[in-house]
Amino acid sequence: MDEEFLKESNREPNPYAAVGIDRVSYETYGRNLDDNRANLVERLKSKRYRAQDIRRVRIPKPEGGRGGKEGD
């Protein structure tokens, strides 16, 4: 895995994506996109990367349905 691979696999972050559990927005992450990618590759290669927990959100269903959990 290298920076070029990450660039090709995700040319640009999704501007409509929700803020993650780390509360980093699209705009914030994109400001230093090249540095963020380089840092991620470095952490992956040195096995220091640790995925963050999933933030679960109940999504109500129409007509009084039980609703599902996003992030399962």
C-alpha cells in the first residue's frame, strides 16, 4: 500500500459524507489531504493504525416501524 494506491482508489473524498466518529469533516480532512494520506500510509506500514469505533445511530422508519441501526 502506498500513497498512489490511495489516490487512485479514492480520488477525492465524498463531500456529502457524514462526519465520522472522530468528528473530522470533509472540509477539515481535505485541507491537508496529501499529508493525511501520507500519515495514513505511514501508520498502516508501521502497524500503528487502529480503526475507530463505529458510532451507531437509530434511523426511524416510516409508518412507525422499529427502525434500524446504522453502523451494524
